[in-house]
Amino acid sequence: MRPAPEGSPEHPSHADAFAAPIEHRSGIDSAYPAHELTALSSKARAIAGALDGIVARQAPVAGCPPTRANPRIAGSAALAMVAKQYLRHRRMRDALFPTGLFADPAWDLLLDLYVAGVERRRISISSACIAAAVPSTTALRWIAVLESKGLILRIADSKDRRRAYLTLGAQASRSIEAWLQDMSGIGSTGAD
């Protein structure tokens, strides 16, 4: 038997584990008719398969060898592109599934500030709140936590004392860069 083409709903992938028939999960089957759950499960499997196909066409991805069409490139700009792609995929995931399932505002803030630093853009606190993809009050609490741990720094606007900008601390920047290098293979010194 030939394996199903990659990206098709029948192709075995991590999507299968995620989209296992919902009606078999405890506590859910009593609230919804089985046929609706089966239909939702099929849709989730198809969406996850489509996402697998999109991710498979995007390189660099951890564990995927470089291709001539998309070689590994060293440097912060390439890592910033990986971070942007990662954030874009997170927003896509948020759009495909019900609201409130996924949230990691601290990580989203750190990645957004990393990209802004590489691109030499200043990020206001209000822009950082938007990047966190959570309500502003939640984002402000996370900004305070990250600031208290020295991961981000608040810089006053010299022209407008009411405004402040955020930037990554040096250690946070190095840590994010190491994570991006490991995840993408960009800048790694291992054999290709």
C-alpha cells in the first residue's frame, strides 16, 4: 500500500495525534451529538494536515535539511525572519481554532521585541500589548513580570515623557537567538 501524499488528511503526522476523534475524549461526548463531533474531528484533521503541508513547504524548519531553493543563511536578519514566520503561524493557528485555546503572551512579546531589535524599530508599550495577542491588562502584567526579571527594558521617550519603549535585555536576546538557531538550523555549526 502506498503512503498518502504529504499534506493530505490521510497522511500520518503529528496532526493525527491532535485531531484524534473528539467524541472519544472524556467529558465532551455527553455535551454534543456524536455526528457533530465526528464532523469537527474531520475538519480539525484536515486543517492540521493543511498546516503540516504549509510548514513542510516552509524552510528552514528544525530537522529539515536545507534545499537549494532555501539555503541556510547565518545572521540575525535570517533569525528574525524565522521569528516572524513563527509568530505568523501562531496567529494563523489562533484564527483556525476557537478563541482562548492558545496563549503565550510572554513568548510572543519576547519574539516581537527580538524582531524589532534586529530591524532597529522601537516598540511602544501599546504596540507590545497588541503583539502579545491577549487583552491589554494581561499584556501589561506580563510586561511587568518580564521587566522585573530583566528580560525586557523600559526606555523613556526623550521627546514625550508620557511614552516609553520596550527592548530586550542582552541575555534575553542571546537566549532567543540560541532558540531560533536550534529550531531552524540557521547559524548552526553542525554538519549538513
